[in-house]
Amino acid sequence: MPEEPRTPVPAPAAAPRPASHPDPVISLRGATASLGGRPVLRGVDLSVHRGEVVALLGANGSGKSTAVRSVVGQVPLSGGELALFGTPGRRFRDWARIGYVPQRTTAASGVPATVREVVSAGRLARRRLAPPRKADRAAVQRALELVGMADRAKDPVGALSGGQHQRVLIARALAGEPELLIMDEPMAGVDLASQEVLAGTLREQVAGGATVLLVLHELGPLEPLIDRAVVLRDGCVVHDGPPPKAVGQHALPGHDHVHPHAAPDAEPIRTGLLT
Amino acid sequence: MLELLTYPFMQRALLAAVLVGITAPAVGIYLVQRRQAIMGDGIGHVALTGVALGFLTGTNPVWTAIAVSALGAVLMELIRWYGKTRGDLALAMLFYGGMAGGVLLINLSPNGSNANLTTYLFGSITTVSQQDVVVISLLAGFVMLITLGLRRQLFAVCQDEEFARVTGLPVRTLNLLLAVTAAVTVTVAMRVVGLLLVSALMVVPVAAAQQATRGFAMTLALAVSIGVVVTLSGTVFSFYENVPPGASIVVLAIGVFAVITALAAPLAKSRARRAAAAEERCTLRDDVLV
């Protein structure tokens, strides 16, 4: 696709929760990035305002994961500008304000680790080299309770199911008590019970004033929470506005979604989960 | 048993053994966590060039070994960052180069021969000098300061590097620090365990400990305990049987691994059965979606 002027982004004021701050929390302007010589982002504009919940949608390979990874500084931009909380990305150091949930990698490593140990790592953004204090331990405990994993705190992460695993990674991000949550496919491979827990957790965070940017493959049970959807296709923004409705997920441009359980009439039930 | 404590050389050897037993698994756990168990082996090979360089220049081999192995460890870390696909070949080359360089240099030095290298390759209890003990204690102190003092930070980096970077941790600095610490540990351990077997003492106690543990802190504590037990008993065994301590220590460590594995396997099986049974009992009705 040739580089062409993109349609202007609709004003974020259209969102149900108008931003109280004029400065966006995340501002990506004309971002370009390549992975292994292949252009993945080809001029992406993305802004997220305080208190907003923005979903980044798109098919596999559309660049949505690269977009969030460039926001958290893990993919270098070859062009364009990034600002976090009004600070240029390169000079941004206030990482404790951001809670990041990477696309699900396994939390298990070569050595066993308990759920609490993994979640405690999320607190390092706040205390750096200092030993943990009472407040740190309390924050970790709160994060564990928020995702309903407090009773599994002493279990090794290697023994968890996919959904529980994801809950641990989200608790790790919440342990730092961030203002901005950035999540890459938090619902991928998550069972329904865990999806419910995660949606509830997210709702509480949003009610508490958190700003959220999340990559989703489909809106699913989070739909009622989403203020705005940004749809990517081949590294370009093709939609920025209200989340696509009901049939939307499957009607999205470039969305070649194949359901392993192939039961289209079972789909609407999932979305009603939170209403 | 107590009579061996009356020999000053045994006192020194046992002290060195304790320090090695603590430091080697304390560093090794991070390498194992990052699935880089082989890194200690590579540093050991490179350190050989450092030892030979000491003989060639007439300086204490401990210092030259530290300098060269730290350089090698940093190089390995850089290869890990930038190497990508050809990384393993570059590492292999570094290993071979370290070994060959050591043998080459030792034979070039005026009063050196392969026999000098043997005590460094497999360890020796009789050659730990008073000066060695002082140096080993200082270096072991540094290793413990890093591996235990920064254990939460190193844990986070080795567990999920991308997440650690986004929390603002100085990941590159911590990785380089870990590489240098591993190199220092190799030098601490080379007198007692030897350069060829030092990696085993970094890895085997950790592997043994994690058969029985569920968390990182417990694994670290148990691995260090196993390390101290096998280095002490291996050194004592070497005193009586006159074999290189490195060999007896590593054979003992593998023995401990086998025993713990044999004991822990039925335990883990029954635990898994219980967990499976619990899941079967409370299937969520929501999953049916009728």
C-alpha cells in the first residue's frame, strides 16, 4: 500500500468519558517501524487520553503488537514521534506510571518461581534497588487479590493454566500501581472464568481512573468497557472511533478470523457477560 | 575426622570449598533461569587462557584469569544481544579459542607445562595458598553481595527481560554485572573445583534443588546448601583418597541430584494427581454455554 495522507483522526472528545487533561497520555504521531527489514508500522497515529480505554484491533500481522511495543520503547521507531505523559519517548524515565502486560510468553523460566515472586517483580518499578517495604508487600497482596490469585500465591507459576497465568502477568503490572495499563492480547488463550475475572479487574481499574491501551483480537467480554477502538490494517490506521458493533468483529477490514469452535450463534453470549 | 583440621593447608582448602559452595550455585541459578547453563562452561574455558597468561607474565594467575574471563563473559553477553542467529557459532569459537589459547600460552612460558594447567583444570586441595585464601574470600564477598543483594532485580531480568526493561530497571547494566560476577565466580572456584568442572557446580546444585522446590528463593537457599555440603564433603574425600577435589565434588553433586529426583518424583506425582482430582470435581458450569 502506498503512503497516502490518512483520514483525520476523530476528536477523542467523541469518547463517552471526555478527557479531563488536554495532553494525551500516549501520543504516537506518524510512527513508522520495521522488523527484520519489513515495514510493520507505516505512519500510525494513536493517542490515548487520561481515563480512556482504547482497544487496538486488527488481524494477525496488522502491526498492533508492534505498535504497543513501540509505545513502551521495545521496538525502535524509524520515523515519527512518541510522547508518554507529555515527555518525548526517548527522555521518558517515569516507568512506574506504566503497567505493562506483554503478549503472553510463559512466565515460567528455567527455575521454579512462585506466583508471589513473579508478581513482586512488578513492584521493582517503584522501589528500584531498595529492599521491599511493608507498602510494597501490601501492594503485591492487593494485586494478587484483584485478579483472584491470592490463594495461589505460593504455587509455582509453571503449574498454572493459561488463564491463571495471564492473571498473574496482569497482577504483576498492577503491583506497581500504574496510571496507565498497556496490555498486549490479555485475553489470548484465556478460559471463560479467567476472562470474567480479568474484565472485572479492568473495570475496577478504569473506575479508579486508570488509562488503558489494550491489544485485542476481538472485543469479547471487554466490549462494554471500551471507549474507543483503533483498527490497524497492514500497519496503517483504518478506523479510529467507536468500537465496531456486534457483527463488527467479523466485519472488520482484513479480519480473517477463524473460530476453532465454528459456532457463530454461540458468539453473542460471550459479549453479554458483563451487562 | 578432626585431625584433618590440624593441617593448615586443609583449613585453607575447606574455607575455599565453603566459599565456592556458596558462590557457584548463587550465580548459577540466574544462568539456569535464563536457560544459559552452558555459559559457566564457556567462561571456564576462556579463563584457562587467563591462567596461562599469568604463567607467561609471571603474575598471579588469579588476577589474569579474572581479567580474561571477565572480558570473555562480557563478550558472550554482547554476542547474546547482537548475535541472533550466528550467536551459537560465535560462542563455540570463543570456547575453543579459550582452551587452545591456554594450552598454547602455557607451553610458551619459560617454566610452564601442561602439568601446571592440570591443577587449574580439575582443582587441587594442596595448592590453595594463604594469599589465595585472602583473594578468594574478597572475590567471594563481591559475588555474594551481587547475587544475594540484587537477587530481586536479577530475578526480574532473568525471568522476563522485556518486562524488566519496561519497569525501568537498568537491564543492560545488570546483565553485564551478572556476566562479570559469573567470571569472578569461575576464578574463585578454579582452585578447588577446577575450570573444567566449575560449571557443574553452578548448575547441578540448582538442578537438584528445583526437583523439590516451588519458588525461586527456596531454590536459591537449597542450591547453596547443597553446594556447601558437596564441596565440603568432596574436599574431605579428596584428602583421604588423593583424587582431584573437582571430580569428587561433582560426582557427589550429581549423586545428590539423583537422590532428590528419586525422592521428589513420587511426591510431585501425588501432588499432580490431587490437583487433577480437584479440577475434575469443580468444573465450572459457565463453560457449557448453553
